Amino acid sequence: MNGQVINISLPTKLLKLADEVAKTELRSRSELFREAIRSYLLERFRMQSLYYYAQNQAKKMKIKEKDVEKIIADYRRAR
């Protein structure tokens, strides 16, 4: 695998937990961290995409941010 070595600092408890998970899953610390970063970035991308979709839909429907809580409350009461 092409890669670049980096240095990061982690709290001791977090590193110990990560090492325990890596051992349980029979992977290296590096594999665990790569997967964690991949998962984080994928989730971040999904959330950002959802945010932009909702923002565009709100514009189309002419919904202002200040009105969202009222719309949600009205919807919940109607159910």
C-alpha cells in the first residue's frame, strides 16, 4: 500500500481502547485507524450531502430556517 507515515497524539485511554479493539479484531493499530478515518470521512460526506439536499429542498419550498421547528412540531401533532 502506498502511504505516508504520520504522527498523531492521542489520550492514553483512547489509545489503550483502540489497541484493545485492534487486538480483538485481529488487525494492526494502523488498519484500525485507517478504517476509523475512512468511516468518519464517509459519514461526514453523507451528512454534508444530506444537509445540502435539505437546504435545496427548503429553498424550493420557500422554508426559512426559523420556521423549521414549528413545521416539525405541527407535523408531529398531526400524526
